[in-house]
Amino acid sequence: MRQSVRQPMRHQFIRQVMLSSTICCFLLGCKTTKTDETGIGQANAQLEANNAAPQPSETPTTPDNANAETAQAILKKFDFGSGEVQPGYQQITPATIYTKERGYGIISKSPVQAINREGADALRSDFVTSQAPFYFAVDLPEGNYEVTVLLGDLQGISNTTVKAESRRLMLEEVQTPSGKVESHTFTVNVRTPRIGAEESIRLKPRENVYLNWDDKLTLEFNNSRPCVAAIEIREVNDVISMYLAGNSTVVDQEFEPWAAWGQMIPRFFKPGVVVTNYAESGESLKAFVGEKRLAKILSVIKPNDYLFIEFAHNDQKPGSSHVEPFTTYKDMLKHYISEARKRGAIPVLVTSMHRRNFDEQGKIINTLGDYPEAVRQTAKEEQVALVDLNAMSKEFYEAMGPEKSKKAFVHYPAGTFPGQDTELEDNTHFSTYGAYQLARGIVEGIKKNNLKLADYLRDDVKPFDPANPDPVEKWQLPQSPDVTAVKPDGS
């Protein structure tokens, strides 16, 4: 059941550059303007009115050259900084603000600075940085894109975390010493709700402001000193897609402080695998079908791709989406499995993690009934790989204990976040720490099942023991700018 603390704040960075309060346009020195919570369309219109014309070296996206690009593999190259521009690259300076006409650019409410070290290498000798998170957005059609970023400073240290779209973690923490500029590559999915010419996913109203659905790729550069020297974006068609079907415990949560394992798991993969997360808060197996989310996945999934399926929290509740665990729930799971297999894809079942509910002895109380066991039985009957996140979460929570385990969930005193005037106490939805640990559990399940996906895990991926999770005191992930005190659907 939805338990809202207050109405959600619209995007403070991307979706609306200015909230109902006045925010100066630091980058261009424009006049202070007010706007209400109307989303990126009006925010972009305000930006465009304040922006100068595109720089001479830029090639704005027009219908003609956009069609020419999609006829071939799309390749976009950007050189960040105020120094010499690498041939074949578009220059990005703090004045290169995103506009619809330009089709790419920086989005930030805080000052962004260009630094030029005047070296011989045009790509590595200058860069853009900021003391606050900033975004770079590029209009792109639906597809998979290999993104290579050059990060670092020839005369200083840098520390950069990269997220994509709706807070998908791509690069956790890239620290470069003074004098070093490093290249890092990851794969991102850009998607649309459209299914063919006449069908579309039935998005919930709140999803209309999600970065996952805005026909562009948005990259967030965060941490103590993000230094971005260049970005290259290349369309790729030969990657393995890991499709996710699930609810609020899986979804790319749009706003802090909420998080789910689906948006953390991209960080663990090298190029060659792309995570495509169609999960949404409040979903059940039936609703996922009824809203055509499954139809969308089935329209794009290809042989040797994977479909990870995790439901239960909402399926067990009374109402039109309710299914009984050992009958209709198993039947629905088998429908997903069958449809994936018809397309040559590989289904994987995931048992739902426990809610945070302890007994007097510090042991987890099962609030999910027979649904996890029904998933285990279905995996055996259908000979499908099983990731038992339910069992791992029990070990994880109990290892932390009743009090400390709050750190894995959204438990924060009033006033922790902007607009949060009441305490947040949620024993279903996760903090970034909790979501990250559960993502590690999914990775461990991938390895245990000897899935081909394991061949693409990054070299720094370590074994995960849920009874010995990362020390919460030493773990941190830079917070994204957009925050809401509204609890996601589902409980």
C-alpha cells in the first residue's frame, strides 16, 4: 500500500532546473527565473531561451542527419574542455548546455568549470569538472550503447562515480592519481515504451518524468572531484541483454534515498553485457503482463539473452493481481519461462528477498508465505536456473541484526533530505547500501549457476558471503541530486 510522506519533489537537476524557489543559472549568468513543477519540457524551454546559439564546431541533430545516423551504427564523440579540440569530436564546454535543437549538452544547476592543462594530447589535456554532480545528456534512439569515458587530470587527482539514466550505477569510484587520465567503458540500454507502431507500455503517471523514458541517454558524473575529458558513444548490437522483470525491489528507483538491486548490478559487468531493467514499483506478475511490460521485453529479447524474473511482494496481496503460490503463481511463472524460451532466451528465477521483520531471538520472520518455495519448485520443474535471494537476504539481515539492518533499508530521521519533514521507516525498500549487497547476491547466483553472464563480470568482483556483507561503516555511494520523501508503491 502506498504510504506517502508528502508529494514527491520533481527533479531538481534534470526534470526541472529550477524548483518553485528561485535558482540562478550559474553556467550562463542568466537572469533568475521561477518555474513550477512541470518537468523537463518546460525546464528545457527555459534553458533554450537563455542559451546562445550552438557553437560553430557543433553539428546540431536535424531530421536529415539523424536518419543518416540510424542507417549506420551511431557513433558520437565529445571532447570536454576549453583547449584544442580533437579532430572528429564535438567540443563540450560549460556553455554547451543541453537543448532540444542541439541534441546534447550539459545539465547542471551548479557551476561547471573547464580546465585546460595545455598538453599535446587534445583529448587528455583539458576537461570539465564541478564541485557538485552534473549531467551530460545525448538524444539517442532505443538501443544498446557502449560508452567510453576519459577520466582524470594531468595535474591533479580525480575521483569520479558514473551513473546512467535513472541512477544505474556504471562506474563505482574511479580514482586517478595526478598526471593520469584513464579510459573506462560500460554498456547502457536506452529504451522507449513503444512496442511496434501501435502498441506501448502503459506507463504509470509518475513514470512520465523518469529519465529511463525520455529518448535520450543521460550520464551523471558524481563524487569528490569528477574530471571528464572525453566521452565516446557507440551503438552495439552484439551484446548479451540481461532483462529484468520485477517490482520495487528490482526497479531503477528514480529518486534518493530509495534503491533496488536492478540499478546496482550494471556496475559488476564488463562491456558485452547490458542490463535492461523493465521492473517497476507495485508490479505483480499479472500487472506486468497487463501493462504490456512483458510484451515489450518479448518484442526485443533475442536468442541467448536472459530474462530474470522476481515477483511475490505484490502477488500475495488481496485484489485483482492476487495469485495463489502453488497454483496460479506457478502457472504465471511458467508462462514467462515459456515465452522467453520461444524466443531462444534463457529464463532465470529469483526468489524475493525477505522484508525486514525480526522475532525476539533476532531471526527473520517469513512474511512472504509459500511464494519463495513455489519459485524453487518451479525452477526444478522447468529446469530453470534459480537465484535464491530469499535465502541470502535472511543471512544478510540476521548477520547485521535488528538494529544495524536498518542501514540496509530506508530508515532516516526527519530532516535528513530536502522536503522530508517526517521520519522514514520502510522495511521493504532499500537504501543504496542494501540494494548493492543484494546485487552482489544476484552476481553470486549467476556464478553458482554457471551462467554465460559470469564470463563478463569485472575483474574486481569479489565473492559474496551474505553472512559477511560489506561493512556499512566503510561503504558509501555519492548521493544523486534528486530526492523524494514518497515511499515507492509496494510493501
